Amino acid sequence: MAEETFYPYENPYLIGHEAEEQLFLSAYNAQALHHGWLITGDEGIGKATLAYKIARFLLAAEAGKTYNSLDIPMNSPIFAQVAQKSHPDFRVLERDYTETDKKKLIKAINQGEMVDEEMKQGLKRSAVIKVEDVRGVVEFLLKKSFNDSWRVVLVDSADDLNPSSANALLKILEEPPHKSILLLVSHNPGRLLPTIRSRCARLSLNPLQTTQVASLLRRYKPELGESEVQGLAKIAGGSIGRAIRYADNDALEMYKNIKAVCCAGSRCDGGKLLDLAATAASDEDNWDLFAELVCRFVREAMPGAQRPRDLYAAYEAALKVMDETARLNMDKKLAALQVLSGIGGAG
């Protein structure tokens, strides 16, 4: 069984958000579409996948026709154009590549080299969506659409807007051009300008169920054994994106080690404790993963803890240690030992 793609722009498969799909579809069929849609929820649960699905639907829909699904065929030219971000009535607003890596990309294209997703993932992007890019979207929306169809702008993610680009986007939402729709993906809508939030209809996506995450893992990661699928689905917090990242980074093994060390308390094997701390401190990626998985372990352990107040106090102390370690570049191995000992002693 071949591994299926899961990049949002080329992924036709979406589960767990049927109610939100129907909400948008009902608005379309009633000819009551809002010009701005804010798609919110945790990272990795399908927000961008839904946004691209909506974009494909709008670009393919026939005026005046009633639909009962947002799906369009994968062999449709519009599906390919959206995946390649080449449809004349579609734009994606996202953080651009840094100037240095943009030159690398242009050079590779000019030399006829294969520019695949793996190469693009290795390139660095700027920290924010720049105001110049938002102004480019304004120019795009002012042009006449192809066959008087919808013009769709997908912002992925709106959390990456800085004050200048956010205000420029707000002007579009305040005075939207004819038959234009903005789809804003946001992991942290509370950080957006209140005026942006108030000018958008909301599609609030809930975390996926554990069984749904497991089902998606079987589809996207067929090489995984069933025990791995179940273990990853359990610790992924309802996010298929997180589950896939965990699978790629051997997170399940680290989580099992964290759980074993913390649950053993004073009976913990010193060698296992030191090995886990060394792994956590080996590089920045492992440290970030360790910090994330410690938090997940505490959230799982809290409901059944014999001393929940002590565990919560140890958790707060651990958060402080991990924050200071990241900010002040402190000894990560020593910090990991401190975090594990504190949580293990309180469990």
C-alpha cells in the first residue's frame, strides 16, 4: 500500500468536520456567503485542508446550482491548479521565503532542477506575512475574475500577520470586492485584531476523536504497526498533523520513557533517567519534543493523580525550568533531570 499525500493543498480527504462543511455549504446554497471566513482550531486538525477544499469548490461551482457536497474530482483541472497555486482566481497569502532562499528556489527553477515539496520544506521563510504581500492581494482582487467566477484568497495562517499586514487585510474585509472571499486559517484567533474577527463568519473546528486520528494514521502512515497507531493517536491530542510529526520523530518511544520514569517516582532506574535526559538535551528538536511530551504526560496523568495539587505545582515548576532553559540557553540535560525528578516525585 503506497503512502498517501497529506499536504493540505493536494489532500481531498477530510474527516471529523462534516458539520462545518455543511454550514458553509448551506450558506452557499442560500446565496448568503460571507466575504470573510475565519477557520479556527488546534494545529494539525484539518483547518488548512478544509480551507483548500472550500477554495476548490468555489472555483469549480456553477452559478445558481445547488450542491450537497464540497467535493470535486481529483482529476479536475481546478483541483490541480489549486494544488499548484496556479489558478488565475486563487491566491495564497503566507510567509514568503527569505531573500536568500528565494534566490535558491529561482535558480533551481531556471536550471531545470526538480523542485519538490521536500526541497521547499528545507527552505527558510520570513517570520511574518509582509504588508507588501497583502497589498499584492488587493491588486489581485481588483482585477476582473475569469468568467465572473469567485476570487478566493486563502491566508495560511492569519496568525503570521504583523500589525501593518493585519491592518492592510482589514481594509479588504471592510470593503470586499465583488464575488471575493477570504479564507483565514488561525490557530490562535484571540491574537487577531478584534475588527478582523468581527468581520468574518466563523468555522470553529474541534479536535479529532482518537479513532479518527488512528484512521488517518493508517491512511497516511501505512508502514506503522497497529500498536504504534493506537499509541500515537492517544497522545496526539486530536491532531493528525501532530500524530504524523510524532511518528516521524520517534516521539512515542520518548513518551513511553517519560511515562515510565515519572510513574516510577523514587523507584526510577537511574540509568534510564540519565539516558532520557541525554536524549532530550541532544539537540534543539529533541528538547522541544521533550518539553511538549512532558506537558502531554501531565495532562494525561492529572485526572487520576493521587496528589493532583502536588503534580500541578511540579508541572508549573517544570514549565518555568523549560522556559528559562530555552531563553537563557541553560544546561538542557540538567534541566531535563530537574523536570523529570520534580514530576516523578509529585505523581
